[in-house]
Amino acid sequence: MKLVILEPLGVPKESLLGLAAQMLGEQVEIIYYDSRPQDAAELVQRSHDADAVLLANLPFRKEAIVQCPKLKFICVAFTGVDHVDISCCKARGITVSNCAGYSTAAVADLVFGMVIALYRNLIPCDQAVRSGMTKDGLVGFELEGKRFGIVGAGAIGLRVAKIAQVFGCEVCAYSRTPKPQAGIPFVSLEELLSGCDIISLHVPHTPDTAGLISREKLSLVKPGAILINTARGPVVDSLALADALKAGRLAGAGIDVFEMEPPIPSDHPLLHAPNLLLTPHVGFATHQAMEKRAVIAFENIKKWLAGQPQNVVC
């Protein structure tokens, strides 16, 4: 069985291949690439005779999939799979598994890094010290007593909720499929947006969630609130968010994800909005998370080889 690792996975090559050998043994021939393919032709060249491929956030669309006649399994070393053509995989009988759970702690950490950076004006404070200035105009806010809204109550959303409670926040959540959680009331999206001081997004990108935080929804947001998006870029209307920040309706926002993978174009509306903290899709990117997902990925492959696939998306 030929497994092709199509791109680096954030773990040193020797460590990654050593883990693969340990978990998969000699039943798998592994081809490893330490760079991303430069174009669609190179992607097809790498994967066309593979039985299974392992990738992270590399787009793998129908045009490439149909040129891989032996392909039976795609392991996505990521939580979201919207960059893989799932419909095509279903039609061709290709099993797809993801690595849900590897970045739960990492993403939750970034949420609070952003919240505290915004609430305590950390970037302006740094700039003030470097410019010989004082704290004038930089007095911040505490998390304690704030109402913290979670949009999407999966593993990451619930971890964020628990951390927010430790900070002394009053937490509520919105989910299309709410499940009872101690101390976390579920409310409508409209109630959450209009009543919360901090709004943190944790939904996948699907046809139902695309544009979920629209111009209309942003008009409901409580004045002075902040918005954090570590989920998926298309969930938020970026132009509407930029306009809301410029109008002062929102006090600030922290954004880790965009409509495309960074680098983002220089005319992107969020680059020209005030009170905005931007990071280049690093929510999942910690050394520990990379190690966790490598283990999950090879366990996915091992289970698939045994006829017991896990973390199955399709």
C-alpha cells in the first residue's frame, strides 16, 4: 500500500517518519514531500498512483482526485475539510478522515490571547513604551463579569466556554444542535449577538454557515463588543466587519482566518479597519498540536488499513 505525504506537517521529517514506521510498520510504502506542490500538475504527479494520501490544508479538488485512479483514502491532518472535494470523494468511494481534536487546546489559547490583547491594549501599550509615552488613553477592561458568547458548541467552543467561566465570565452559547451543558445556557444567535460583550466563533465552513455573521447580524451586536474568529474566514462578511469597526459599532476584533489562506491581498478590507488584531491562521499551530495531529493521522491510517476507519468524514 502506497501512502504519499503530500506536504510538511509541522513535525521534523525524521520524527514524522519514525512515528509512521512505529505505528504502521512495513505494510506501507511511504513517500514524503517536504514542500507543498507548486501547482495542480505537481499535485497530480505526486498523488496519481497513491492508495492513500496525507495532507493538511492543501486544496485537493476534483480535478486532481479524478486523476488518482488507485486512491482509496484521504487523511486530512486538519479539523476542517472544506479544502477537499468531499462530493467527488463520495462519488468515487474514497474514504476521508480528519484529525479533529488535535488543535482544541491551541485554538482556545489563541482566543484568549486575542481577547486579552484587545481588552488590555497590548499592542498599543507596546508601541507607547517604545515611543516614550505613558498609559494615557490605554486603560483597559477586565474579563470578569463580561458576558461571553460562544457560536458553535463543539470541542473547541466548549473548551473556550470553560476557560471563560474560570475568568469569571457569564457564558452562553448558540448551536444549531444544542446539547445540554452544565452552566452554559443555549440562546438564539440574535440574543447572543445583542447581549454579549465578547463573541467567539467556532463553527465549520458549510453552506449553512457561509456568511453567518452578515451585515444584518453585525447590526445586532451590542455596542462596544469584540468579535473573535478562529473558525473559518467565510463565516464572517469581512467588508461588513470592517465597516462595523470603522463606524465604532464594535470595539475591536481578533481574526485568524480569512476567505483564503494568507498571504491576503493588500486591498483586503480588514487590513484597513481600526482596532483589529490579525494573525495568519496560526490558531492550530503549536509544537504540541503538530505532534498530536501526527499521532492521530497515523492512527487514522492504521485503523483504515484494519478495516475500522475512524474520524470518518465520508
